[in-house]
Amino acid sequence: MKIEKLVIYSFGKHENISIQLGSHVNVLYGLNEAGKTTIQQFILHILFGFPARNSSLLRYEPKSGGKYGGQVHIQDSQFGKCTIERVQGKSAGEVTVYFEDGKQGGEEALQRLLREYDRAAFESIFSFSLLQLQGFEKMDEEELSRTLLASGTTGVDSLLEVEKRMEKEMGELFKRSGRIPLMNVKMQELRELEIELKVEEERVAAYAPSIGRIRKIAEMLATLRAQEKKCREQLQTYSLLQQLLPLSRQKEQLEARLSQLKDVRFPSDGIRRFESLTGKLTEAEAAKKRVVHEMTEVEALLQRHEQPEKLMEMELLLAKESEWHRWRAALVTATDEWQRLDGLERRHMDRLGVKGEEAEAVLLAADVSIRKEEEMHELLRDMEELSREISFAESQKGRVEKEWEETRAKLQALEVPSTEDEESVREWPKIKQKLAEAKAFVSLGERRTNRHTQALPLGLFLLALVCVIFGLVQQQWVVVLVGVVIGVGGGWMYPKKDDKHHASLREMRQFIADYESKELEMERLTFHLENYRHERERLEEAEHTWESRYEKLVEELDELVSREVRAEGAFDLFMQQYGFDGLPSPGIVPELFRIIRDMQEVAREKEAVAEQQKIFEAHLARRVSAVKNVLDQHVASEGLYELLRRKYSQLKEAVEQNKVLQARKAQLEPLLEEKIVLVEAYEKGVSALLAEAAVETEEAFYTAYDRYQEMSRLQEQVAQIEKQLSANQISDELKGATENELEQRVKAVETEMSAIDQQMTSLIHEKASLENKTEQLLTDETHGDKLQLLAMKKAELAALAQKWSSRKAIAEAIRRTMFELKEKKLPKVLDRAADLFHQLTEEKYEALALSEKGTFLAITSTGRRYPIAELSQATKEQAYISLRLALAESVLLSAPFPIIMDDPFVHFDERRLSRMIKILGTLTKHQFIYFTCHQKMKEQWTDATVINVSDMGSEQGAFTL
Amino acid sequence: MSSIRFIHAADLHLDSPFKGMTGLPLEQLNRLRASTFTAFENLIDHACEASVDFVLFVGDIYDGEDRSLRAQLKFQEGMEKLAAANIPAFISYGNHDHLNGTWTRFELPSNVYVFDSDVSEAKLHVGGKDVFIYGFSYKERHVREAMIDRYPTADKEEAYHIGMLHGSLAGDGSHAVYAPFTKRELLAKRYDYWALGHIHLRQILHEDPPIVYPGNIQGRHRLESGVKGFYEVELTEVGASLVFIDTSALIFDHLDVSCVGVHHANEWLAACQEALRQIDRPCVVDLVMGDIDEDAFELFSQTSADEWLEVLREVVGESEPFRWIQSISFQQPVEQNSESGVLVQSVLHEMDDWTDTDWKDVLKEVYQHARTVKYLDVLTEEELTEIQEDATRILRAELSRLK
């Protein structure tokens, strides 16, 4: 990187100047105060920023007030042509980097351009003054290292601190034989997990053997089951044998018994046949006995006699029974009739009030013909006619008398009108005339006044009111005044009337008021008086009529009474003919006639009935005697026929029975014969059977049968046992086995079975537990979980290890970098510095080295060692410059900056100066900017770009060379 | 048409532990573990539903010596299901489940045909056409012999020929080489389909006839990222058609999170969540922070990556679908940061200069320690890069903290 041009806008004393620089050595010459240091500071300020205001460094703000700042144009091997411009902005100024390709950058770009160098680092290598060189004696190795690293104290310290921190963090992550660091913990976990996993794997490994064992157990179980089955079969055989043993024994016994019963004979079906025969025999004998008995009975009954001839007579009498009963009934009816008639006669007598035999006789002989009755009715009618006429005449008389009485009373009650009334009625027509006139006058007068008395003043008042309101509202006082005037006019008009006319009118009205109410009353009074006169005349006339009629009626009544007395005398005479004294009521006379007639009838009927009674009684007596003859015993009339009937039926029954017995006897005789034959046949049969069974008695027959039965049963049993025995195939070996032997065998088999059973139980248990176990293993995810956990922990460990690795890498890189610097770069720089120093000092000094304390030593060609501090001022400076140049050379690739020197060679003598210039001339890769105030310096550099700073002020920056 | 349909699956690695998971709560871990089974069940269900003609399992059904009884039981149950659906299955065991193992073997139903240690032929008759399947099972853990030589060349034109081979392409050094073969060798057999296994990355080596690695059915660590499953293959007289069926119960993946404009932690969390939304299924994710500018860098420097991760996990929480953030990493800032000085640069340059051997030497204290060597795998190049990146980040953070 080389500075090509400086453009100062305004900086310290400089303003608007531009300085073109050469690519190698530039000498900026100027007298004191020409502004050399200002330019040097300009470069540094532009590159690294304006110093803070409170900094010890000067800011070189323009005194003239121009634009603070400027440009540094550079040519860089990496970035090409760039322009760095810094102007006033924030404290450090506002920087812009213009790249060749047109891009722009800020502080950051500048930083890259300056290879991350800050001002201090830059100054420690690339910029120095005489003053700075003089501090060289204090420089030691560390200082040099720092300088070499070009990053000041902080950088190294930070790195060392980072290294330490990394070491610490690594320590937290891992230690060779630690327990606490994370990785150690993780590894421990992994180890434990592996152990767990191993256990788990072993557990899982048991799966295959378990499955194998399960299969084997299944096989073993199958074998055992087969064995068990066989045993069971054996047991069955044995138990069968045990069951069969008593059977054989039984067979033997049966056969022994059979041999005893060998010759038993018995007719086939003997018992049934025997019993059937004996049964039939008994039956036949019984029947025979019954027939004999019945015969004797029938014969005994037939011994008794009966009289069948009497039966005929009885039948005749019985045929006439209804006659008898009729007679009896008729007799009873006649008796009842007679009694009824007698009672009726007595009642008639009582009703007629007849007492004593004579009176009765009279009545019974009395004439009660129709003619007599008609006579009586005529008498009665006359009497009735008369009494009716009398009562009518009396009632007529009473009515007329009453009417007459009433008329007279009305006449007297009639009101006589007063004289005053009659007077006023006579006066009335005149007054009425006058009243009509008065009414006419009044009605005329009123019509005239009513017309306009009130309409006009009211209109005026309204007009006045309108005017006043209008006036008040419009404030037209004249209108108000007019309103008031009209109002007064209206008020004055109101009370004004016709007084004279009014006085006569009032008089008329008074008159009308007085008579108008009387007008009605007077008219009513007039009407009333007229009525009274009419009524009086009418009543007086009626009274006369009623009086004459009454007198006529009294005459007629007297006539009628005398006729009635005559009629009553005729009737009394008639009644005496029938034994009745005095006159019964005319109403009952016809009834009397009827009763007498009835009574006479009853008496005749009574006689006829008594005649009949006698006839019937004679009939009955004849019949009783007839019955008595037949029955040959005393009989009563009562219950006659019941007795007769009883006797008849008894007799009839006896005759019938005799007939039946005869028939029965005829039947029984052949039956008896038959039974006797039958009994004989049966007896023959029985004896034949007995003969067949070779016995004589019945008892013996049965015994024979029993024995025969037993024999056949035994034979059957034997056959059955033989059948059973032949059904079960029994090995020959066992055929002869005794019970004891069998039992022993059974026991042996049972023992074997229980052993098998035990074995099986234990195997089944084992199998179940194994199945359970394998099942668990199948479903158990522990193994998988653990594997996964292991993988995870491994990953975690790997992560931690990576973390550790990054830290380790950092620490190692830092360590190696530091080592590199100290062990490789530093000696190189020192060698180069020694080389330069050697040249400068004209081979007087051979080398530069570091003491054990870290301070610098200069070694002479003779090998003597001098601490730097002990060298002469110029030599010291030469050593320092050598070191600086060596440093700059060593970092040329990473930091190809120009070297800026502020007159550091002033103490050099001619020869060393020329050597110095020569050396610089060889360092063509570097750009040098040398500020000096010494003329001879300018002259020494023959091929350098020389710039006269003193001229710049006067020529205002247009200075170039 | 006389076509046949079958399933080609390999490398089930049932119940194999998930590697490289850290900090996962146990129940989530269990969920993770169940995923190989879920994937397998998905496979079986698909086979039954699609009613394929047969199923091929080309090795590594179990995860070697670590095979659990449960895994075998589940596999057996799966086979029973296929048996119930009347679907035959063909198994050739691979290096992880070779025949020489001492583990318990579960009895498989009669629909399962297992190839023995030498290449043999299984014949079946599907839809009026003969199908010949060739394969072998690993006799032991390592079969380095080129088994391909033992496969017969197809000679019956009218039949289908399918080869099952668990192994790797000769010369592919990225995996342990087993039963090596070359594409040319496979094609020379004139089979209609080559069903390969062993490589967990799904790939079709050749189109016609297909030579196929279906990959494993469920990713188990971050390197087995993306959707996993198997192929449903239909062979017709004119060619083959392959349909990939996704079985993964959860996927591993990494996501780039752009940190442009991230100044505050909540913005960063939002950016992360936004990125996570790209995967709409259960997943385990590595987040890579990219586009880190100065502000973002400033933010991330405030605390350690572990803490950021913890914060993020808390925020993502137990939302559905289940998303687990396995790690977060930070890409180097686009522009070299200004914070570090020359000294830091030289320290960083120091690391840059280290060779693998140097690295091993530097880290041997842990990685070659007698006790750790058992648990720690050899660091891969990627891991070394990660370590270096991490170191750079820490160094910067530390220095900026000290400033």
C-alpha cells in the first residue's frame, strides 16, 4: 500500500493543498513551523480518525474555519486504487473509502484496508520520530513481541485471557482423570449404561434358550401324557378284572346248584293252565249253587194263594170314581149356595129395617110391580117440581129487593154542587173574552222590542276592543283613543228603552198571569155541574121500576107454597101400603122398591138349593154301602176311594208276581243241568295237570313249579355270566390272577401315575413361567430404550467432545501463534535487525540479542555484549531503526504500509547516514515518507522525491513536484 | 396384460437406535424410536391395500447384533399380515442381519421365502407369467466377494427376472464395500429389475432396466435426511414404472435461515419459525443461520449457541407437528468481521493451516483417550470444519466480549 496523493481541505494551518507522493522515498523538507508535523498528523488522522477532543493528541482543526479534513489517495496491492476521505462528522470524523470499482465504504472498509491495524499498532512499527526512538532503551522482549504482533497490549492480553478461559472451559468439559467434568460424567453414565445394557442383553439372551426349553417341555409333556394314558388304560383293565372276579365265582356256585335240580319236570305253561282250570271250576260250582238256591226260593213263594175274582168288582167301582167325586162336589156347592142366599136375605131385611116374622112375611108378599113403582115416581116428581119453583121465586125476590135497595142508596149518595161554583160558572164566558184580548196585545208588543236592543252595543264593544288591542300592539295611540270612544258609545246605547209602551204591557201580562191558571179549572167546573144534573134524573127513574117488580114476586110465592103441602100428603098415603111409617126421603124410595124385589128372589132360590142337597146325599150313602160290601170291612165315607185304590193295587201286584215266578222257575231248571256238567269237566282237567306234574295235591304242584323256575333262572344267570366273561378279552397272563395280585398291580400303576402327574405339573409351571418371561421380553422395551439412551448419550458425549474440541482448537491455536511469534518470528526479526544494525555500524556490531531478563543486547564483532542502554545515543537510535525496519519487513505481506519518519536520523554522522540511505534504497518494497528540517538530508537523498513544505503555505497547495 | 406389481424395500433397520440425538426428552425419544416401526407398518399397510403381487426385502431388516426381540416380533407380525393378505415376501439378509448371527430367529409364516447364503432362484407364477427372483443372504458380517458372478443370466424371454442384491458399487468408497458389483455386470444379467439394498440414500442407478436403491424406510440421523420410503414397482412387457411411497414417520432435514435484517432475538425466533414452517410433518431439523450481517452477528455473539438453541427449542415447544431442533449453526459472516485484529487473524490462520493429522494431534487428548475411544467416533471432515467454525465463532465472541 502506497500513498499517492494527499488532499488537504483544511487541516491545521494548511488549507486546500494537494501533495503528490512518489512510490518509494519521499522527503518532505521544510523549515521549522513550515507544517511538516501537521502533514504527518494529517496522514495519521485521516487513516485512523480524528483524536477525541479530550485526547492528548492535537486535532488540528483549521484556524481559518475551512472544511476540516481531506483525502489520502492510495495504491494497494489487494484493493487497488482507493481514496480515503475523512471530514468533520462525529468525533473521529466521517470517513468514506472510494474504491476503484466505484464502491464506497465506511470505517469498516477502511479497517480492512488498514488490515485491522489501529493507530497505536501502526505507530509502533510504521511511524516514528526521534523522540520515540529515544525510549528504546526501555524496550524489552515483551514489548517487542507486542510490537511485533502489532496489536498493542490489549490484543495479547485478550488472547491470553481467551486461552485461559478456554483451558478452564475445557477443564469443565473434560479431565483425564476427573469425575466432575461433564464429559467424564457422561462417560461414567455411558459405562453404567453399558453395564445395564449388558444385563439387559443377558436377560434378552435368555429368550432363545427359554423358547427352546418351552419347546422341549412341550415335547416332554406330550410323552408324559402318552405314558399317563397308557397307565390309565392299564388301571381300567385291572379294575375290570376286579369286577369280573366275583362273577366267575358266582358261576361256579350256580352250576353246583343246577346239578342238584337236574330232573325237574313241569308241564309247559302249567301254572297258568292249572290256575285257569281251578278258577273256572270254582266259578262253575258257585254258579250251580246260586241256581239251586234260587229254585228253592221261587218254589217257596209260589205256595201262597190270592183271589183274582174280587179284582173285577174293584175295577167296576173304581171306574165310577168320578161320579162319586162329582156328587160330593155338587153337595158342597149346594150347601155353600144355600148359606150365601140365607145371608143375602138377612142383609136385605136388615137394610129395610124389618124386624119380626110378620113384617117379613108382609114384605115377602108385597106388590112391587112396575105399575106401582111408576105411581110412586109420579108422586115424587110433583113434589120436586114444586119445591124448585118455590126456591126460584124466592131467589128472584131477593135479587130484586137488593137492586132496589142499591138504587135508593146511590140516589142519596149523589153530591150536590155549591152555589159559589154555580155563580163562577155563570161569570166565566166574559172573563175568557177579555183574556184572549190581553194575550194578543202582549205578543204584539214583545216582537217589536226584541229586534235590536242588544246586537248594536255588543258590536260596538267588540270594535272598541279590537281598536284598543291593535292600538296597543302597534302603539297607535290615536287608534286606542278611537277604541275607547267607541266603547263609551256602546255603553251609553245599552240601557236605552221604550218606557211608556212597557208600562201597559206589564199590566196586560199581570192580567194574563192571574187568569191563565184559572182558565182550565173553570172549564172543568162547568163540565162537572152538567154531569150532576143528568145522573140524578136517571136514578130516580130506576127506583120506581124496582119497587113494582118486587110486589109482583111476593104474590107468586104464596101460591106455590100451598100447592106443595098438598103433594106431600098424597105421598105419605102411598108409603103406608108397604109398612113404612112416615116419609123416608123421596131419594131412597126407588131403592126400597129394588131391595124388596131382590129379597123375594133370594127366598125362592134358597128353596131350590135345599132340594138338590137332599138328592146328592142319597147317592153318596148308596156308594159307601157298595164299597163296604166289596172290601169286606168297615169303611168311612171320607177316603173311601183311596182305600179302595190301595186294596186294588195290592191285589193286582200279588197276581203279577206269581206270574213272574212261574216263568223264572221254568228258566232255572235247564241251567242247573248245564252247570252240573261243566263242574265235572273242569275237575277232570285239573286232575290231568296234576298227573302231568307227577303230583297229587295242588300244593305239591306249586312246589314243583318253584323248583322248575329256579332251575331256569340259574341257567339264565350262568349264560349271562358266560356272555360277560367272553365280552372282555382278558390276556392269558391275567386270567388266573387273584385279587391280591391285581391289587398289587393297581398300586404299582397308581404310583407311576402320580409320579407322571407331578412331573407334568412342574413342567407346566416351568413352561408357564417361561412363557410369561418370554412374553415380557417380547413386549419389554427396556433393551431398546437403553440402546437408544446409549446412542443419545454417545451423541451427547460427541457434542461435548466437539465443544471441547473447539475450545481446544482455540487454545491450541493461540498457544501455537504465540509460540510461533516468540520462537520463530521474533528471532527472525532479530536476525534481520542485527543484519541491518551490522551494516549501519560498519560491521562494528555483529548481532542483536535478548538477555535472560528479556532486555536487548548488542553484540560486537568481538563478541562483547552491551545492554542497549549503554550504547551511544546514535547507535541506540540505529539499533532501534534496524529493529523497526526488520519488523516492517517481516509484516510486509500482512501490513504493507508506508513508513513515516519524523527526522530520526539527525544524530547520524555522514557515513552512517549514507549507509542508512543506502539501506533504505534497497528496501524498494516499502514507501518511506521522511520529514526533515535539515537541508543536508534533502541533499543526501539524490533519487528521492523531495517536497518543500515551506513553499506550500505561500503557494496555497498547488504545490506538486 | 401380464404385468406384475411388487414392493421393493431395503434397509429397514427396525428398532435401531437413533444416532446423534441430544437433549431430547425421553417421551419424544420413544416417539422417535417408534418411527421405524411406524414406517414399517406403513409399508405393510400399503402392500395390503395396494394388494401387490409380492414384497422384496433386500437386506438389513434389523440393526445387527442390537436387534431387539420387539423388532423381530413386529417384523413377524408384518409378515403374518402379508400372509393373511396372501402376499408372498422374499428376504435376502444383508450385512447387518447375516445368517451367522447368534440371535434368536423368529419363525416366519409360510408366505416368506428366505434366500440362503448362496445365490439361488425362487420361482412364482403371477398373472399367467413366471417370475424368477434371484438372491442370497449374507453368510456372515462381511461378504467382500463379488457375489454378482454367481447370479445366473436370464434365459427365459417370456418370464420376468428380478435380482435382489445387498451390496455396493465397486469403487464407491463412501460406504463399506460389500458384495461389490458394477453396473455393467448387473446389466449383463439381462434382468428386468435389480432390487438393491445397503445404501441408505435413495437412487436409481439405471433407468431401463431399473437398478434401484430404494434407500431406507426411515431416516435415523441427520445424515439420512429427507423423505424415506420404498418403491412400488410395476413391470410390464414394455418396461417398468416406479412409484416412490413415502413411509417416514418423521424426517431429518436441515434448513437455512436467512438472518437478513435480524437485529433482535424475537426477529431471529420469527425467522427460525418461518423457516420451520417449510416442513409440515414431524421432523428433526438442523438449522443453519445464513446471511449473517453485522447486527445479526452482534446479536449471536451475546450468548452461546447452546443457549440460543435452548431458547429456540422453548419457543418451538410442543407444537404439532412435532419438530425437534437438533442443532443450530452459524455460517461465517459474508464479510470478514472488523472486530478481530491482526493477532486474531493470525490465530485463525493458524487453525486454517492445520492438516487432518494436526487436528487429530490437537484433539487426541479426548479422541484418543483410552476411555473415550469406545464412545467417540472418529471425527469426519465435516465435523472438523464444524469444530473450526465453532472455534472461530467462540474466539470472536470472546474477544468482542473482552473489548
